[in-house]
Amino acid sequence: MSLALALTDQDQLTLRTAAWGAVSLMSAAGAAGSAHKAAAEGSVALTSATGPVGHVLAKAPKGVKYGKTVAELADQVLPALNASMILLRKQAPAEADNFRRTVLVAVEAATHGRPSPTMTEMARKISAALDTAPATPEVSAANTVAGQDRPELQKLIQEFVNSGITGMQLRVNDERGEWVGTAGVRELGSSEKPPADGRFRVGSSTKTFIATVVLQLVAEGKIGLDSPVDGYLPEFALDERITVRMLLQHTSGIFNHTGEYYEDGTFAPGIAWSGKEWVDGRFRTYQPEELVRLALSKPARFEPGTDWSYSNTNYVLARLLIERVTGRSFAEELQRLILGPLGLTGTEAPGISTEITGPHAHSYYRYEDGGREHTVDVTSQNPSWISAGGDMISTTQDLHTFFAALNGGRLLPAELLTEMRKPDPKIGYGLGIFEQDLGGNDGTLYHHNGGMAGSAALMYSTPDGGKTMTASVTYVDDADLSKAAAFQQATQRLIDEVFRDGRTTS
């Protein structure tokens, strides 16, 4: 067979596994008694496909053992669909479009006009896997070069460095293409710039990933958004009024295990996360259950659902909830539901792992002891102290891909994305996401930034995911959070430039 594509036998097997697996997935998701009909209808659509890719898909894959359950099939098929799109986009974009159309036609045929709720959800996930394959390195590089003439952005990230920030990576994706820039240094004492594709600790941006996984499990029927958390995690004897929604929106009233700041200016400490005590103990391992029990040993901030207060413990509980209802680790569910389908290779939930693998800039912490000031490289640390409140590692590229897909409606059903975006009236916080009104006619932004021990992340998007801004910032942190004011001011100037055409917020 002569093909216009240079496909190896393994490439062809990948395409067949993905396409025929999509039909198998729809068949498994079908109502009782309709599975055979769904498989037959979908198979006919595949064998009727035309073009070079159509010839490949005309034959079912040999020797492939598909999973027996919907979840097992999804774990196998969705990443294969994503890999197929990456493969074809690199070699022949037209055939990538042909593959996508063919799979979607087969999926539609498999539903036979009477889709069950599970089939509808699987069809959405298949479409997301096809649509969110990242651009090939060649395309990405071309876009970056085309968008390099943006001196206003380079000037603004240099302002971060001038304010005392060690290093910064910025990525902007908008109607002008993709722009990527860096400023500062990779580490103190070096003249080398931060890597443009570097990995970094994203802090509380982790919460958006956690909330998305929880809502995906709501879509799968495994979790009830307004169900009491105590019903899933009875060992903690939580107030029965606390719901899953309250965890994600920080309205549970549960004490923050990293400490509580009260309106009168007082502070109630939790675990050590600053000063010499934290530096000396930064490789200690905390179990999530340990953090929860510490928080529950303290007085609740308020009655459940009556107020809003940011608590990292809410998201530690959300992680435990994910693991309880699925029987798998959060890292595994993250891979199944987000990383695999989106093709994110620079993102991880590290657990107790202390290192950042791959290219990265360095983070620092400064403290005083015995009248002397010490600055310590804290790039390596055990992030279990913050756990699911902010332990993840990512890249600006992966944050862009994730947040664009989330806001573009490719990770959650429309009704759950709407629930995610319903803001608490006190602070504008939805379910793992902030809403920000730009004022005037400039519309709305969604975001969730994060910071931890000398590393910070920016993650912003328009409501449709069409324009995003993601960044990594590394700096010398301290107990007084002395960089916070300058950081916030510089961030606002970036927002004005990227999302308000350079106009200053009034």
C-alpha cells in the first residue's frame, strides 16, 4: 500500500488502536443491550473512511487488548487519540483533520442517535483528546518567532527583575500568536537566563487542577457536588454540613493548616512554613491525614457555608476525596483525566519527591538567625507540607494548554464549568478559580496564581480560553513576604498590557 505519509508499523498501530478504541469506548459506555449495535455502527464508519489515513483505519488493530471497563478503556484510548493527533499534525495537518473527522463520525455513528449520559460524556472526552493535542515543536517555534516583536512585554518582565525578582518566564498566547520571553538569571551568581521551557513549583495554581479533577468525577457520577464530605471521608468526623462544593470554594470554615490570619491582625499558627524552622525541616514528610487532623484540632473559622476564608486544608481533603472514590492516587487520576488527554508532559503532582527534574530556575529563602542573615537555595524541598494546597510542578506551556482547554470547555461539561465559575460574593472565588472584572468594556478574566518558598506562577485566561498569560517567577522569599507588593503591582501592569491593550486600570 502506497501512503503519502511516512508511517511506521508502530505509527499505524497507534492510529488503529486510537480510532477503533474510540468505538470500543462508546460501545462500552452504551446502554445495556446496545453495545453490539454501537460497535457495529462505529466500525462501518471507520472502514468507510477515505484518504491515506482512511486506508490505515480500514483494518482493526491486531493483538491489541482493550480494557474491559469504561474507565480502563478511557485510560488506554484517550492518550492514544492525543498521540495520534500529535503524530499526524507533525507529518501532514490535512490528514490530522481527516483522522479527527473520521473518529468523530464513527463516534456519532456509535451513538446511533440515542446516546446515554455516559456515552455523551465519553464523546466529549474523545473530542477533547482530539482537539487539545499540543502544537508540534516546529509550529510552536514558528509562532514564537512570529510574535517576538513585543518589546512592551519584554520591558514588563524586566520590571519584575528590577523590583528584586531573581528570574521570570512569560508566555502569552493571543490573536498575535505565541510570545515567550525570559528575564533575570537562572540562579544567583550566574549570568545564565531562566530557561524558557523551565519547570517550576506552581503553588496554589495546583488548586485549579484539583478542582477540575473533582468536577470531572462529578461528571462521571462518582462524587456529588453538594453531598456531605463526611459521607466519603467518615474517619475525620467532619461537620455534616460541609459539602464538596464548600471545600472547593473555601466556605467550609475549616482551619487552614498553614495558619490563619484574622481580620483583627492576629495570626494563629499551623505547621511551620517560614523562618529557620521551616528551612531546617524542609525535607520532612507530612501525610495528608496528618495535616487534616492538625487543622481539625483547631477551632473552625466559621459555621459551614456562612463565610469565605482561604484554607489549604480544603484542598488536602479534596485530594483525599479523589483518592477515596476512585481507589487510585491523585497523580494517577490527574494523568487519566487531564495530563494524558491534553498531552502535558511537564506537569506532575510530586507527592514527597524533593527534586525538580528537567530544566528549571532556582528558588531561594532568606531568614535571620542569631543576628545574621542567611539565604538558602530551597529549590529542592519536600512539598508535602502544603500537599494538594500547592505542591504541583508545571511549565508555562502546560499551564497555558490546561487553562485554555478548561476555559474553552474541553475538560468539563458546560453546566459544571458554569458551576466552577460561580463566584462567592465576598471574594470572587468560584470552585478552584478566581473571577476578575477588568472594568469598563474589557470583560472578565479567570485566574489562579500561586506561590511557595521562592517560586510563583501566574495563570490567566479570557472566558473562552482564546487568550492566556502564564508565567513563572523565582525570587528570594522571606517570612515578611517582602516581594509581595512589588509583585502585585508588576502583575497588574502585565494584565493591563495583555488583556486591556496597555490601558491602565482606573
